[in-house]
Amino acid sequence: MGLAFPALLLAALAVAVPVWVHLAFRPHAAGRILPSLMFLKAVELKVRRNRQLRDRALLIWRVLLLLLLVAAFAGPFVELSGSDSAARAPAVVIIDQSASMTVGDRWSEAVASARSLLRATDRQVALLGAAHQTVELTPFGASRSERLAALASAEPRMERSDLGAAIQHAAAWLARHAREQQLPANMPGQVTVVTDLQASALSQASLRALPGHIQIDVEVVGGPVRSGTRQPNLGIESMRMRGDSTTLEVTVRNTDSRDASDRELFIQAGDHPLAQQSLSVSAGASRVVTVPVTRAPDRAVVLRAALAPDDFSYDDTNALVLAPARTRQLGLLGAGALGSVHQSAFGSIQKPPLSVAGEATPDRVRNRQLDLIYIEDLQDARTDLALGEFVDSGGVVIALVDSAADFARLRRTLDSDGETGAWPPATAVDALRIDPDSALPQLHEAARILGSLGASHGLGFTTDAERPALLYWNDGRAAAFVRSQGQGRIVVLGLSSVRGVLARRPELAPILQALLRVALDEEAGRPNYTAGEIVERPSSNPTDADLVLLTPGGVQRVVRAGRDLVAPAVPGVYTVTGAEQVEPWQFAVRPDIRESQLEPLTRPAFEKLVDAAAESSRPANGGAAAPRDRYPWAWWLVFLATVAALAELLSALRCPSAATEMRNEVQVDA
Amino acid sequence: MSGTQRRNAAAGLVEPAVLAQVDRLELVARQVVAGMMSGMHRSSTVGASTEFAEHRMYTPGDDIRRIDWRVYGRTDRLFVKTFQAETNMDVMAIVDCSASMGFETGGVTKLRYALMLAACFGHLADAQRDRFGAALVNEQVVSLRRPRAVQDEGLMRMLESAQANGSTNLGLALEALTDQLKRRALIVLVSDLYMPPQDAVSAIAPLLERGHELSIFHILDPGEQELDFAEAGIVEDSETGVRIPLDPVAANRMLRTRVEQHIRGLEQALTARRVDYSFGDTAVPLAERLRHYVARRRRAQVKQAPR
């Protein structure tokens, strides 16, 4: 037995009112009038007032009624004992399907965790998938095998998830299930979220009204939160090469209020340990660790830093590609590779030096002899190139896509080594507007432009491996994608993209160039880029930058981004705000992505956020939800009780005395 | 019909409570006086007058000038001629209308009873061609109508409009009233006389000093002689507002004795001053009370009559 609103029991003090009424309005002796007391004064008597209550039965009835009313408001419910209660309480398991779950083993860990949750309980469990939109994978009535099958077939999506909306969805689902099963509305329910707990996935705005009777648990998979080996108060802030390209600088920052001492910093080159240094960092301070490196003559090397020996991962930004000490090599695939097209497209590229190495053969790709691969015709693309691995190691792939079939083919090509997952998403294929007739020259034009801007450095405008660098907007549709994969970039250009847009809106050219310059300057570690006059940077640290917002007025803002921001380049993640005012070619970012939210989210922070949301929906009396919401009829009862009390008060005022009750008023002390 | 009511009906009397339901005091007075007459032989005040009344046997001490010698010549016995007394006196009814007079437990208040009594006196006076007046007093003279030979409706309206309120101070009221009465009169005072006998004597002293003949009707409600409730509680003095707790059972043990002592004290004190005092409660029919009064008064007149 429990009470949903135990604080409401204080209302039981209201029983003092009827008691007072029965005391104060008991019949008083009005005084029998006699003509004269001349003969009676001598027999005056001592009297003792009797505090006897009037109409005890009525009083008891009223007090009982009041107590019952209070008890009803307090929301009593019967808790089934032990496992019965747990077995009856429905539960919802939410599995995070955001793009960040594709990193490392997070998805498999999440699936395993969710599977164990589904197997461990006999209660009614529903399964939700949380991405940008919440998907109901299995309802409450599904069997265990159906739930496990749905879990096995689920995949992460290249979207940013909104766990707040998913939790909200789960709460609504629980409420709906309770209604359908005729269970108590405030019956405890449990929501378990299996997630890697990215800050961007938890929008506080969507957690405004969490019912208090729902318990929310979180199973964290992947990342530093799970590993437990990395001290939470120390983090790698940045990795960069000095100008001589022989010294690696790793900035370690202590974000905690405690000093960190005797910590170890591990540096790895490729799969081999490179250096290990001890360091101590004061609270709130940063420390730069320098490590001498040597560039390989023939291939790029990935440098990774970690604060624990087992914490090297592809999914974080604690990595840097050390370019080989040679001219960048461009590999070609398809017709362009055999003809003279590439000569016009890439011949003018001078900065930095880029040479055309010829056809991108599997050996060249595998041995990392190429830095950039241009796929002009996907019909000729080979599936044995292991392009995913190539991109992961810092390579850049530029692909020409002139049809949905080409897009799917590109996916297969990139998937040939099974590393690229589900990118680009199928929904993006339909968004492409392809003009086959002008495809080639437009691509060449785009390639020329990009090449003149140093496309050999890759088109990544960002240093974040998980972020897309560019979302090109054409007639309201995504026409070009640049997506980071591992340490490299994949560029997919729709054929009608660059040239058509530039033809219609020539002012776009300097904007695009400025954008690219910003990215290239950042990558080169040169903060003083020429486009600075049209760029407002909130941070002087270029490695922190940069979602880019383009407007007709130019590059207006470079938004500081945290390392955990996961925002794949698909429509819906980037949304145009105020569509009627925004030009079709504009870039835009979600307005709800703010700097304050771009922070790693720890379990305590998550729980605090959830508790705050639950608390905000909880009334001041400590109840689980507003009584007005849960007991709409209760206010009518309050109204009726008030009217009854007033009527009682009026009747007591109108009939204050009754001569026949005199014996209750006075007792004679003989 | 109770035994008392049956006896009263047989005697032609009407219960005061029944009479109290009649609004017009004049009708009440006629009824009462008619009832009174039916219960007694018509007689008149015997005394010196020009209207022959009867012969009676001569007894030593009689005035020999009243011997009817003609009868003696026929019968050889001495008879004395008596004559119907002719009176033309003033009758003044003074009714106590203090708050205590408003008490009732038997259907008629003491005030109503007193007013009916006064009206009866008015009716009797009118029948005897006497001048009749009335006054309502409590601590002062509330209303006054001086005696006059011909009565109009104003007197009855004054009596009918009387209300029981105020406290009693007969001393002040009667002193003030004495100044208003120029001629000697038969004064009929009706009151519950809640005052010590000495105070009562002091109150009527001015009237007696002026030579007025005083008849006092002391009336009480039956409930004043024995409390008719048993629950202990608060009782309040109707005139002073004083409230005291009271156990009626205990009070009744001594109340009757004290009332009787009070009545005896009044009777002794007033009779000693040649005041006609009579006590009765409001349950006593008016006619019976009047009859007793008349009879008592006739006896007194006979005693006082010159022989």
C-alpha cells in the first residue's frame, strides 16, 4: 500500500474544522427568563462548563468523510509484493540508434545489453529505437522471440538521436498501455535507455514533463563513460602538428575541480606504441605534451593519443593523420582516369602539390600510396578496393553520382570492406538531383574549383571525424555531401550541384571559397586565413571550430562544436530555420544545438537532467504529477466539500442554540 | 375539560386564558361582570340614600330616626327603613406594566390579566355611574387617563395597547400619579409587587396620605410560585437582566415558602394600613376574583356604615 501524494495527508488537519464547529456551535443556554430573581438569588448554583461535543455521531461521520476525501486525494495504491509487482510493472527499453552508435563496438554492446535486459525479465516489455525520430520496434504484447528478432534487425541510423523525445514517447506509451490494460494510471513503470550517452542526444527541452512514477535507468555503452579506465576529470583537448611537421603537440586539459597527478599519456602511431609520458595537471588547467615524430616517406600514419593504454579508439578525435613526406597522390577510377579530363580538372592544382598517380588499384589503395581517389564513373568502380579502410586512414574519396543507382553502387563500393556501415543513408539518395547531360562538365568545374582551393588536402572542413564537413543545398535538396569517415573524407557530388548553383547565384563562389579556405586554414593550423574578415569565430582555437552557417551575407558564424557532437549530413539533422526567409542554397544548423549542450554527458549529468525534468513536472507537494491532471474529478469533490462545509457553517450560525440541549451546556454541581 | 374548568363553567366563569384570546377588553369586562353577577345576588351598597331599599328589624343602636313608624302602627314591631346607597366616587385602576408582568405559563400574561381586571372595574364603575380612570405604570407613569363619568373608546385603547417593559419602581410612579389625582378615589392597583413589603408600603403612602382608598390586587403567575421546568440552567431576570445558574429542583424547595412569606408580609403590612389587599394567580377566574372583592368590600362597608 502506498500513497502517490503523501504530502496531501497534511490536509487531514482540516478535521479540526468540524471539531471546532461542533465545539463552537454547540447549543448555548440562552437563559430562561423569569419575571424576577428576588426569591431565587439565594439558591444560585455553581456550574461547570462542559466541553462536551455536540452531536458526536454527526461529528464522527463528518471527520470520517473528510479523512476519506483526504485519503482519496493522497492517491492510495496497492503495491503488489515483491516480484509480482515488478513482474506486472511494464517496462520500455530504448536503444539508441544514433550515428554515434556506429563507432567501435558500441552498437554490438548496446544490442547485447538490450538483449540481456529483454531476457532477464518476465514483465511486459516494449522496445523503442531512438534516433532523430522514435521508432516503436516491438509493442508490449510481443513475445520474447519477437523482441529479440526486432533487436537483431535494428541498425543504427545516421541521425542524431533525441533521447528526451524517446523517453517522453516511452512514458506516453506506458500510460497508453496502462489505460488499455486497465492498470492504475500511476502504476510504476520503468524505462531503460541503452545509449552511448552523447550530450547532443539529450535535449532538455524535450524532457519537460516526465511523469514522476516512471523510473528511468540508463545503460551506458562505449566511450569513456563505459571504460572506467580513463579518469573523468582529464581529457585530451587537441592534437596538432607544429609547423615543422616533426613535433606532435597534445593538449591535455583537466576539467575537474581536483588536481590530476601521476597520469599517463599514451601515443600510438598506427598500431604501434610511439610514446608514453607521465603528467600532472592542475584543476582547470591545460598542459601541452610534445612528442617528436617522423613522417613516413610513402604513407600516412595515424597518430592517436589516449590516457589509458586500452582507450585508443577511432571514434574520438584524439587522433591525427600524419601525412607522408611526399607529394599528395591522386588516384583515379573510371573513365576520367583514363582520359584527359583529369588533366583539366586537376592540372591547375598547385597548393599543395598534388600529383596524379594514375589508376587507383587495390595495391595502391591498400598500401596507402594514394591520398585522394576520384571516382568519376561508378560503373567502373571496383569492389575490392577497401575504400572504407582507405578513408579511415585519412584518404579522401571524391565520387561522381549521377543517379540513385550510382549512389547505391557507391555504398557498395565503400562497404566492400564492411567498414562504412549504412552511409550514405538511403534517404539521401532520393534527395539527389542529377542531370546526366551536364554531369561531367559540372563535376569538372566543381573539381577545378575545389582543386584550386587545395582539395588535395581533402574537403574536410572539420577536424571531427564524425562530423560532415559540408552540406550543399540545392533547390532545397541535399546535392553534395562531404562526410568524414575515420580520418579521411568522402565527397559525393551531385552533377547539378556546383556549376548550376554558381551560375544562378554567382555570389556563392566567394562564399564557398571562403568556407573552404577556413577549413583548409584550420587544417593547416593557420588561424590567420584570408577570409577572416567575413568569419566570426567564437574561439581562437581552430581545432574546436566549426559547424558553418552560410547565409547570403556570407559566412556569418562558425559555431563551436564539441567533440561528441554527432550530426550526420542528412536532411532533418540540419534544418533550415525560418524556411521562407532562407535562400535555397543556405546552410543552416539546428537552432537547438548550442554551445552549452555540446559537452560530454556523464551518467550523473544524465541522471541529473532526467531528475530535473521529472522534478519540473512534479507538483510542489512532492507528488508524482499534478493532481489536476491525475484526478480531474477531485477538484469537483473539493468544490462539493467546500459547499457542504459552508452550508454547515451557515446552518450552525443560523441555529446556534437549542433550549433542549441545556443539559449539555451546564452541569449542576450539587 | 379539566376539573377547574368544569367548576368554573358551572359557576358561569370563564378561564382567564380563554378571555385573553378576546382582543377587546370591553367585551371581556362585560363577560366577566356578567359572570360575576350570575354568581351572586344583586345587592347594592346599603347606606344613606334617597332611594328606599328595604325594611329590617330594629336593633339597639340603630338611628331611631330611621324607624318606619307607619309599619310600627300596622305591625307593632319596629322596622328600620334602609335606602339604596348612591355613590358617585372616582375609581382609578393602576396597572403595573413592567417587564415582569409579561410573564406567563398558563396562556395569559400577568399584564393581560391585570388589564382585564382593570377593564372589569371600568365596566362596573360605568354601570354604577362612577367616574373611572386608569394608569399604566412601571418605573414611571407610562399612560394616564383621569377618571371621567362618560367613558369613550380611548380608555380601552390605552389598556389594550399596554406593553410589558421596563423595570418596576412603584414608589416613583405612584408619587407622580398622586399629583395627578385631585379627587379622592378608589384606587385599584394591580401588580406582581416584586418588592419588599416595606417598599410597597412606602410606595402607596402618598396615595393614602391624600385620602385615597386603595385596593391592591397582587397577582402572580403559577409558574412564579413553582418553577415548571426541571433542567438546570441559566435564568435571567426579566427586568434587570441578571443571569444566574439555577437548579429548579433545588429552587422549588424554598421558592414556594419564600413566596408565601412575601405574600403574608404584604398582606400584614398593607392591611395594617387599611388597604384592601388580595392575592391570586392568573389561573383564578376574573369573575370569581371580582366577586370575592365585591363581597369583601361590601362586608367592610357594612362594618363601616353608620348605625
